[in-house]
Amino acid sequence: MAVVALKGGSGKTTIGAHLALAAHLRGASVTVVDIDPQQSSHNVLSARGDDGPVCIAASAAGLMAAQFAAQGLKRDLMIIDTPAGAVEDVTEAIVLADYVVLVARPTLLDLAGLARTLPIVRRLKKRSVVVVNQAPVARSAIEPPVIKRALRGLAFMQAHVAPVIIRLRAAYQIALETGRSAEESTDVAAARDMAALWDFIAAELAGAPAEWMADEEPAEQAASKLTPPSSSSGVSPEDP
């Protein structure tokens, strides 16, 4: 599985680390390969100690060797944490992956970055899902306008979107400070959402058909056709 976001700050490492921990907590043997020069996944998961996913720092050129090593050790899952903005490295990860998790905040710039990534995924015929991350919490079960706009943009791209939206909660970052998952925290909402996201992705990894894979043209057009929200909404394109 490759976890991808060309736009920096989307929370890619947070999602990737939590998915690795979710699989680990359910008994899977997990290897995380961190090809991001910042090595955030490596630093975070190392804080957990020996009881957790194995995390190695590598370059994109070393991905195939890491994959062979994981296969030789009969690991259940390998997750690749990719660097933001490095299209060539991201493409290498997508080539090797069976499944791609595309992480995006509900902002114009994140969706524009996603519109550059989706055509690569589709040309390589990879199964993928978009995870909306760092979203404002819904009030009275009503989504904020920024979420509604983002979902319309994703629908225009014909993107396959996870039904679980990850909200902007401090619990995710606080848990990772000690290499833990929000599922191991006292924040019930954060634990519930991350567990639900893993359950959805695990079902897809188990072999859900890729009927939702669409032609790449809508995503290629999306970067130019998406428009920022009007000033009357009171929400800027960069609002989380």
C-alpha cells in the first residue's frame, strides 16, 4: 500500500502511521517503508519500541529491495510513506503498490494536487481511495460548506472516496508522539473514526472489485476547473 499526497501538510504520515498501527493492533505483521526524506514515519513508529510495525528508512530506488525483503519475511502488509511533491518517487511507490491511499484536506490546493496524482494511478491501473483528512467536525450531523465543496470536487474527478472522513482532532498527533494510535487513546471519536477507516481499507485490500476506476480525463481537467470558494462564504481555500 502506498500512502500519497503531493501537497505537503495533508497529514499523509498521520494516516499512514495510523493504518500501519491499525493493522498491527489486529495481529498483522506490518513493514513501513519511509521514503520521505523527513523520515517522519520512521521517527514516530520508532518511539513505540519493539512492540509495533517494523519501520525502515529507504529511498525510492530501494523500494523493490524492501518489497522483496518483506515478501521473504512473509509480512502481511507493507506500507510506503511517500514524500510530498516528489512526483518521480511517488510514481515509483505507486508502481510497486497494489493499493494507493490518496490523502487530501478539503482545500483547493490539496484537490489540485490530487488532480495531478489520480491520472498516474489510473494509467498504472492501480486500485485507490481518497481519504479526506483534517476536516472540520460536523455540527448536528451537517457538514460544513468547505466539506461539501470538497466532496463536489472529488465527485467531479470521479474519485473513489472513503466513506469515513477523518476530522481535525488533536488525539491523532498526541497519540503518535509515543508511537501510539488514536485507537489506543481515550478519544472515543478519534478511535472510532480510525477503526472505521481501517475496516473499510482492509475490506478493499481483501479484494473488492475496482468497478469505480474511471477514465483519467476528469481528474486531469479538475486542476483547472476547480474554483476557490467565494468570499461570501467566509472560508478561504486554505482553511482546514
